[in-house]
Amino acid sequence: MVDRLTRITTALAVVAVAGVAAIISYRHAYELVCSHGEAGTTARLVPFTVDGLIWAASMVILDASRRKQPAPALAKWSLAVGIVATVGANVAHGASHGVIGALVSAWPALALVGSFELLMTLTRAAATHTAPQRNEQRTTTEPPAPPRTEVEQTPEEAVLAEYLASLDGPGRPVSQRYLAEKHNIDRRKVKQIISTALHS
């Protein structure tokens, strides 16, 4: 219960920080795009492409992690490019105010990326935590299957068993030739097996 509460409160804090940072970072990127010749719908949508790339790449990496597969190289590169783009846009927005201005302007982007990656870490940890519980539940509810044993017969035993079974049938007993061909035994050997069984 405590672990679950910790994860929930941490997730809420991360989402809150990410939301504030996303609004500020978007405003910086929007003003940067407007100051470099874009306007209207284009200027409003360009910042979304950067954050959308980070989101999509992170989701692919998260999915690969939950499937216990290596993350695709394209997802890693896309995540890196998205982070560089959003941080670079914020740095460029505050560069006119000197080094301090650039750092202050870059902080929301860094907070957004960091918060988002923390959220992904929480999600991966939650998936890892629930997986053993499911496996344990299956182990306790499903009884182990009993071992399967098979009695192997020699060709001679198979010939004798089939011949004796045919004696109880409605028709004639199976022929020695049939038994010899079916079990790949010499016909004289089949005759000897049947004779020995009948006179014993």
C-alpha cells in the first residue's frame, strides 16, 4: 500500500512539473519560431512536433523495455534529436539576454524532459513489479501436470499382444504375414512367437 501511494504521489508531482514546464517551453519555442519568419498555424504547430517526437520515441522505448527487447536505434536517435531540439530552442530564445538568460530559458525544457523520463521510469518499474505477482499467482493456482509415462514394447511383445487381442475379436485372427510386415519382423520369427505363446 505504501509503495503504491509513493508511486501515485510521485507520478502526480512529475505530471504537474511536466505540465508547467511544457507550457513555458512551448511559449519559448513559439516565440522563437515567430521571430524567424513563421506565423499563424505553422508557428503554433511547430513546437508540438518537437515534443511529439520525444513522446513517440519514449513510448517505443518503453514498449521495448516491457517486452524485454532492445530499444530500436531509430527510437533512441529520435529521442536524442527531440531533446536537443527542445533544449536548443529554449536556449536560443534566451540567448539575447546573455548566458544567464539562456540558462534560465533552457530550464523549462530540461525540466520537461527530465520529468517525462522520470514518468517513464515509474511506468517501467510498475510493470516490472506486477509481472512477478502474475507469475506467482499462476504458479499457485495451476497444479503441476502429472508426469506422463509410456510403456515401451519390444516388437516381439507388440506382435504377441496384437495376435492375442485378435483372438477375442469377431473375425479371424490376424495373419502371421500381416504381423511380420507391420512390425518389420521375419515371418518365421512371428510364427515362433505365436507358437511359443499358444503352447505355454
